[in-house]
Amino acid sequence: GNVIVDTSVTRIDGLYSADKNFTVEGTPTGPDPQLEIRGTVVANASLSTGLFTFRNNRSLGAANSTTPSVVFRERPDFIVNYPDFVKQSTRIWQEVAP
């Protein structure tokens, strides 16, 4: 079905797979806290017809122009623990200085 992240949540870690929508909740008036996602998010994992997406309803208010409301951080250490159907046979990982 759907995965919904409550407005009060500021960090999630892991592999999240939604057959339909992955929704990051926000408040109508904002500002909301930034959400940090450490890992992987998949929306429309079932490949259903229809408009199933990653929905970001968070607003940081005045900080919107300079700060993302949702941040994704790669967790390469999770790769070895992912289920077999998610794993790829070959991965190349390189850390590059900014």
C-alpha cells in the first residue's frame, strides 16, 4: 500500500518500499522539520498503472529557498543486508571529495 511519514519524524533509516505512494507529511501552516532519509525509498514498487509517487508535503517556511525539506543520505553498509531481490550483482562505490 502506502508509506506515510508523520510530520514529527525527523530521521528514518532503512529500505522503504511502497506499492503505491511514499508520502512525507507536513503541516498546513509550517514550518516543518527537515526529514533525513538514510537509505533507500521506492515508490510504486508494484509498478501499478496510475499516478503513484514520492510526495513531499513538508515546508521549511522561510528556509525553503536555501534548505531542502527532505535529505537523502546513501547508506552503502545497508547493501549487504538488502533482500536478494533488491541486490544487484555488481556495485562500484567511490567517495569523491566535494
